[in-house]
Amino acid sequence: MLNTLGLSHWLADTPGEPCGAGFSVARITAVDRGRYLIRGEAEEVPAELTGRFLHLAESSVELPCVGDWVCVHYRDAGTQASIHQLLPRRSFLRRKTAGRDVEYQMMAANIDVAFIVQSCHFDFNVPRLLRYLVMTREDHIDSVVLLTKTDLVTPQALEQLVAQLLAMGVTSPIVCLSNVTGAGVERVRELIVPGKTYCLLGSSGVGKTTLINRLLGDGAYETRAVSATGEGRHTTTRRQLMVMEHGGLLIDMPGMRELGMLGTQEGIAETFADIGAMAQRCRYPDCRHEHEPGCAVRAAIDRGGLSDEHLQNYMKLQKEAEFNDLSYIDRRKKDRAFGRFVHSYKKHKNGDGV
Ligand SMILES: Nc1nc2c(ncn2[C@@H]2O[C@H](COP(=O)(O)OP(=O)(O)OP(=O)(O)O)[C@@H](O)[C@H]2O)c(=O)[nH]1
Ligand SMILES: [Mg+2]
Ligand SMILES: [Zn+2]
């Protein structure tokens, strides 16, 4: 059971018993406003953090998120559990929270591959796609681009979209699919390896949940009434991990409105490696590739060896990352959202900390 959840894969570098005597290892399968679901040897059960866990956590980053491995203690004949310890993360996805203060929010942990989902209809947006690629690369997570709703565009239009991505230097595999006709869905299934964990990232309404339903088989996950016109939408509100029949692990995520670029300099450098390589030949080491003499990047654009749009994307992300890093340092001392969370959680628990 635990290996079905990807444990052997996660333990590859850390042999031995991860939790102490009397504790069991389990995986967080869902998080919904401070309430957890976990899965260990048995069925999925609700779980809560111990008072001690909350007391020791110094920021929201140290709280469990979907995909985390934790040490738990079962109660009430195994129908409830308390979470005592968070096991080290092999990878995680985080983002800057929306709002004035720059804070982290953990999205998911122990991810092997991120499916970055965009619809080839209204949602298609290259700069946004690049942000997702930068974010996942920064966290050393492999990425696959999924273009959904191919039934709504002509094959020629689709070809153009893919050409745009390739021209922008996207090197991740790209799969085009339609949840309506089923075209391309089997290619996605073939990419999924048993025991590995995949998450689906992308804007609301691009078809993430619909695809998961297709991959899991009819009615396995969320049943919802969708009319012939596609009305009757069901917006995902919580992150949730599901097990495919052949053993692949899928995490559904709510659509994201704002994607923070916290601490992503390294990811940007890798995504725009072509620009980095050219910049080595600029006359001045601090060249901003604007109007400086001897700028190798500008020269490449003039020669037609680099697209101006690609450079603009790079500069925009670079500026954003610098800004966010600065404001984060200013504000990290007061993790106010976390304080509010602990407060409401303790109230919710009525002080019955374990
Ligand atoms: N035409 C067409 N419609 C699709 C396709 N995939 C999904 N849809 C429709 O698009 C709408 C949104 O799909 P969802 O799967 O709920 O989208 P989501 O990405 O999970 O959205 P959030 O949960 O809000 O993040 C639904 O009405 C689906 O029926 C597709 O390939 N083609
Ligand atoms: Mg959804
Ligand atoms: Zn330059």
C-alpha cells in the first residue's frame, strides 16, 4: 500500500525506518483549510496536527501540504490520526501568496513531474507558461506541457501554437489533447510511471480535473453534471492526491490566479540559458542588454539569431524576481498569515492539543 503511494520511490536515498516506534508513515492526500486527509497502510482517514507540531512550526512552509510524507499516530480504531512529524521533502512547489505581503504558500510536495496545462483556446499565453516552467525548474521538478481543448481550434492553429512554444525555447515535451474527443489522452497516460507523483498546474477552467477523471476512469474521482454545452462547471477548491489503477499518482490543484516568482533567479537562468550564454560575450559583465556598446545579446537579435520577444520575457521575469526577493527580505520576519492560521486552528481544535 505505501509503495503504491510512492514510498519506495521517495525512500530511494533514505533507507531505514523513517518514523520512530509507535508511529506509522503516511502520505498527505488532501488539505482543505487546515484539515488533512492521510493515507497509510489502510484507507484514507482524517488527520490533524498535534499541538506540539503547531508550536514548533516556525512558518507556514513547515506545515504539511499535499504529497508530504508524515509520521502519524492512529486513534479511534484507525479512523482518525494525529500528525506528529513532517518527513524531509525531496521537492516542493511553492508560490508567493496573493496580496500586499510577500509570503510563501506551499502548493505540493514530493512531486516528480509537473504537467503544466494550458488551453489552446482562450487561455494560451506564452509568458505565463514560461513562468510555470521557471518555477518548476527552480525546484528541480521535470515538466511536461499539456495543451488542452484541441477540439476548439483548427489543426493549423494548433500547429502555430506549438511552433510559438518551440520558438520561445520550450524544451519540455509538449502533448496536445482534447478531453472531449480523447485525442492525446493516451499519450499522457503513457508518460505516467507507477510510483511517481505528478501534479497538474494551470489556470482555472483549462481542463485539469476533466483530464484526471479521464485518466482515472469513469466516476472515479469527482462526479459532476456537465451539460452538452460544457456548462455546469465544477471548480476545484482543494489540492488532492489520487492513485491511478496502474500506480501513477496524480495531484489535482485549484486553478492559480497569481503566480509568484520568489527566489527564482536560478530557474530563470536555466530557462533562458541561451541568453545567459550570449551574455558571457557582452563587453561589460553587468550589461543589461539595453543600449550598452559591445552587447552580444543585442547583436544576436540584430542578426536574427534571437527573438526580441524572448529577451523581453527574460527581462520582465528578471525584474519581477528581483523585486519579489527584495520585498520578501523586508517582510519575512512577520509571517502574519501564518499567525492568523495558527490562531484559527487552535480555536478550531478547542485547545485539545495532543
Ligand atoms: N471543449 C473542451 N472542453 C473541455 C476540455 N477539457 C475540459 N473542458 C471543459 O472545460 C471546463 C473546465 O474544466 P475543468 O476540468 O473543471 O477545469 P480545471 O482546470 O479543473 O478548472 P479549476 O478546477 O477551476 O482549476 C468544463 O466545462 C469541461 O467540460 C476539452 O478538451 N475540450
Ligand atoms: Mg479542477
Ligand atoms: Zn549585453
